[in-house]
Amino acid sequence: MSTLTKLALGLMGKLRPAPSRGGAPEAIELPPPSTEGGLPLMDALRRRRSERAFLPDVLPAQVLSDLLWSAFGVNRPEAGGRTAPSALDAQEIDVYVALPEGTYRFEPRGHRLELVSAADARRVTGYQDFVADAPLDLVYVADHSRMKLVPVAQRTVYSAAAAGAIAQNVYLYCASAGLATVIRGWIDRDAIAQALGLGHDQEVLLSQTVGYPRA
Ligand SMILES: Cc1cc2nc3c(=O)[nH]c(=O)nc-3n(C[C@H](O)[C@H](O)[C@H](O)COP(=O)(O)O)c2cc1C
């Protein structure tokens, strides 16, 4: 679906997910993440960049597991600490995972994906054409109900900063693993909220596409 078509459908409030290819389980148990190795940090920082041309190849389960753990997984199980910071440790960002077979929410404590919708929401996650070609689009959603201790005037900037930290984790993992990625703010937030079935306390912040580079 072209950018122009998406813009037109979005204006009419009719930008919707594609039917799933089928076979979307209620939950996907991810393999334990490989939390050692990878590129040295300075090498990953040298390689970090945005890329916008993706192969359609599906990401192996281990890669998806490592990617989501890097993004916002639990790195200190005793205290429930995470790989990205959040103000007052509110952990208000949910990572939604749009795959060809269905749309899921990452559940970091169980390190699994929980089904949100048995539909392919990739094309809804942004206006740019490539979002539907790539095998994975992430959507960062703030749940304001978890930010009750954060002053109201600070909630938007704090949750945006938290999502930015997660996005950079994904960039660095992708640089290390030879994947392409781009964070995206040019998105139809209403269409995404509808596709994900979000409630009033939830705010769509950003999307991020991941896949193998079409280089
Ligand atoms: C908040 C934010 C929103 C962005 N939105 C988009 C977007 O909608 N589409 C896109 O292709 N790139 C988007 N980008 C990526 C920037 O265009 C990119 O980071 C910039 O051109 C610098 O390139 P680099 O990331 O390779 O250093 C966004 C970046 C940020 C930080």
C-alpha cells in the first residue's frame, strides 16, 4: 500500500490492518535471550544508523528474543530492573510487536509475546512503504496509568524519553546483529491505537521497523 493511499485512508479513519496469514498463537514463548557477547559497544556505536530498505525475511525466534530483551527486557530479575531507564521506575512503555502472522505485546517478565490481534498490523504502523515489507515493526506505547507518581506536566516528556532509550537499545542491538532499523514518528497514531485496541490511558509514541538490510 503506497504512502498516498495510507494518507487518504488515514484521513477517512480507514487505515486498517491486513488479514493475518494465519497461525497466530495466543502466546509465543520466546527462547531465553543470549545476554552475552555481541559487538563491543564502541563498534556498535560506530555502526548505528537508520536504514529504510528491508528484506522480507522473517527474523529467527532467537533474534526476536535477543532484540526484545535488548529493547526493554528484564536485566535484573531480583528487582525487576530493565535494560532501559524510566522515571521513578514506572516502566510505563509497552512494546507492541507487529508480525506478519499477528500483533503481540511483549511481556518482559515472562519474556513472551501475548496476542493482541490476529491481524497483520505492519502497514498501519507508519506512512512509509517499507513498514509492510519488513518482517517486524515495533510500536512504543505509554501507559499513563503507571505514571501516577510522575507530575502530570512531565508525563509526556518522560515517557517520550523512556521510549527513546528503548529505541536506542534496538539501534545498538541491530548494529551488533547486522540488522537494519529506523525509528519513526511519521505515523497515524489514531489508526495504530485502533489496530492495537488501546484504551484511554494509552498513548502511541513512536514506531520502529526492524529487518535484514536490503543492501
Ligand atoms: C523522534 C524521531 C522520529 C523520527 N521519525 C522518522 C520517520 O518517521 N521516518 C523515518 O524514516 N525516519 C525517522 N527518524 C529517523 C531520522 O530521520 C534519522 O535518525 C536521521 O535522519 C539521522 O539519521 P541516522 O539515524 O542514520 O543517524 C526519526 C528519528 C527520531 C529521533
